[in-house]
Amino acid sequence: MNELFMDFQHLLLDVADKVATVTINRPDKGNALAPDVLEEVTAMFGHLNTREDVHVIVFTGGERYFSAGFDLNEIRKLEKVSNEAYTALFHRAYRAILFCEQPVICAVGGAAIAGGFDLTMMCDIRYASSRAKFGQREIVLSLTPIVDPLWRIIGMGRAKEVALTGRIYDAAEAERMGYVSKVFPEGELLSSVGQIAKEMASYDRGCLAETKRLSNVVLSQDLDMSMRTQEWLFRSYIGSEDNHNRIDALQAQLAAARKAKASS
């Protein structure tokens, strides 16, 4: 099924093969995060969270952009005594992505800076184009950066460097530090990530969601409780009808491959 979500001004949605692709579409502003963009991100991920036909979400700004970050014109209007509503907008958007039931893959085609960088941080997996750049620039603007979940992704020592220096990192360095899983050549990001997402989306939706939830839960548990949690979750899936069907399909596929090899 293909679907384009027309009610949103700054986000595009396409759903196909159980993959929802959400694209920030404000190229004239470098996909900067004005308040209405943040409202739409929150609403979009809230909507997708309830859809049984969506197993995996790809979040992107296209092949040329991700997000240049905060809309500085909007921030300049704020005063300390009246900033609560604007701050809450960001954190609602962050939480909508971070705690979305389905795995969220971020495909970063260009600059992901400050608030844009923070959005990538809320995703489960990050892939980048060779032209992508990353930077947590809040400290440069006398703003405090988000360190959690950044430290969970790259470790506390490296997270401190990213947060305290405000430095811009290219895609290759982001991959070396473990922030990005893989870098694709310019122009090949969306097709490559689309194939990964499509294969993931062929898996059981509940199993994907539980695995995502597990990866968040075990971080706050000691090792004994973590092992018990994983044992309980594994027991809830092994021996299920879907588990049996997938084993049968895999064995049939392997048998066909062996037969083809033997006859060649």
C-alpha cells in the first residue's frame, strides 16, 4: 500500500511494504525546526504508533538535508519567563520518536545540527549519506545539550566531547565513533536504507516492538535482572505459531538452496 499523508504542511508520509517513510519537507529553511514542524513530528509518530500495518519507520529529510536544527528566528523571540511551552514542544517530539512502538531508522542525507542532531539521537538506528554532517551545537548558543540518550549510544566520554565542544563531525567520523551504523554514497542513501527497512518490516511486528522495548529496559537493570527479563521475553515467543511457520519457511528455503547447488 502506498499512502501520502496530505494533512501535514512540513512532513510527508509514504507507507509501502509495512515501512512508513516520514520526510521533513522544509527545504527552503534547511528543514529547520519551527514550532509547527515539532507539532507535526509529535502528531505523526503518535499516529504511526497505532498502525498495525506499519512495522518499521524511516525518518529522513531526503538525500540533501536532514535538519539544520532550531529555527533561530523563533528562539530569538523567547524570554526565560516564557520559554516553557517552546521547550515542551521539543521534548514531546523527542519522546514521540524515542518511545514509538516500532523501530525507527534515521536516514541522514545532509546536516543534522543541534535540534536536528537531537532528533537523530532519538532513533534506534542511524544511517548516513557521505555528505551528512552531525553537530550538537547547543553549547555554542549558551544552551545545555541533551546527553542522554547520547551517552547510551557512543559512551559517556565521547558524549561529553560532542556536547561540550559543539564540534561538527563528518559522516565518516560519526561512523567511527559508533553514532552512525553505515555510510552510503551520496544519492544512494534512501534506496539503501529502504531495502534494509523492507527486510526488517517482513519480521513479526510484535517481536520487533518487544526487542526495541527490551533494549531500553535492560539499560536500567542489573545483569541478573536483565538476563531474567530476556529469558522471560524469549519464552513468550519460542514455540509460537509464527515461530513455527518461520522455521518451516527457512528450512524449505535452505533445502531448495542445497538442491540447486547439488544440481549445478
